[in-house]
Amino acid sequence: MDVALNPETGAEPRPGRLPVPVVEHLHRLVGGDARTEKIVLDYIEFRWGAKNLFYVPPKAAGEFIRRPADFLRAAKNHAEPELFAEGHHF
């Protein structure tokens, strides 16, 4: 998915923002779980200074779309590193 252009109109998004359809797609990947959404929002703010999904860099949004499980794992690892520490057993 090309995140640089609005897939419906082909128009450039507003400067510094992702197009609405891309943000909606990212939101669906988060799954609607409030806890996961908070973890993702905290992670994108820490990593890119983005205050919400509209301001995630296009390249990062593209990677999130291509590999959502990896992105969510990184966000959860950031939020709860003790759960991902080596040697941790469930």
C-alpha cells in the first residue's frame, strides 16, 4: 500500500499527516482493544514523537501495514520489557 498518496483520490495528504484511509487501516490492525491502542500510541509518541496515528512517518506506517505482528510486538516490548526479557518463562 502506497502511504504517500490518498488511494481514493490520488491526492497528496495534508503536510505531515497520513491520509485518512491509511490511518483507518492502521487502526483496524490495532484491533480496537483499548489497552493495545494505548500501548501503540505511547510507542509511536516515544519512537517518532507522533501524537496519534495521523503523524506516524509514512515509511513506519508502511512497515506496520506489511508486518503488523512485528510492530505490535515492538510496541508491547517497549511498554512491558520485563515480559520480553531473555529467560522469562510463562
